[in-house]
Amino acid sequence: MQAGEGSAELKFNSRDPVYLQVVRHFKEEIATGRLEKGQVIPSRREIAGKLKINPNTAQKAYKEMEEQGLIVTEGNSPSRITTDEQILSLIRSELITDAVDAFVQSIAKIQVPVEELLAIVKSKVETNYSQAAKEEQA
């Protein structure tokens, strides 16, 4: 991923710390395959400019990603996405679990029967996936 290429746009929310939103963005890019294992990522300065964030925030995000094992930085070489298959697999699981947890919390008040809820979710996901496939072909 070169700065400005191939990545989904990042829109910051006011609830979560910006550096954690940057980390989540990278996790989403990895989980969707837009960033591949071993791929060089932009420097901290480049990502700060691209995302219009403070360079210290970018530094904090990269430090967090290094601590989580998402990226590897050796000496003066550019940072790269990890090649550790276990970490890469956990990223996807974490994102799915977080999304499901948020959904379950938001829907719990309505007390929709599980079978009805699953049917609705299945229908919505299938519709969304087919629309995305059509957009990719266009």
C-alpha cells in the first residue's frame, strides 16, 4: 500500500482514540486482503500526512501495532505487515467478534427471536454481498 493507493478511506469517530482507529483500519485492510502479509506499509510520517493526523498519533498507532505483532520493523528498514499466520488469522476473528458483539448489544433490547434474527441477517448479508459484486464488475 503506497500512500494514497488501494486503501479504504478512514473516517474518524469522536468516541475512540484516533490511534486505535488507525490500528483498527490497518486490521481491516489486512483482513480484507488490501494489505498482504509481508507488505511494506507507509512510514509514520507518510501515514500521518495521508490521514491528516498528528505524527505523534501515527507513531503511537505504529507502536501499538508492533506490540500486537501486526507489523514488524527491523532496524532502519520500512515497517511491514507480519507474516505470522496465527496473528493474521486472529485479526479476522477479532474483527468479526467485535462486530457481532456490537450488533448483539444493539439488538438485545428488541428481543427478536434468534431464528427470525438470523433470517434477517442472512438476507441483508446476501443482498449486500450481491450489490458489492455488481459494483466490482461495473
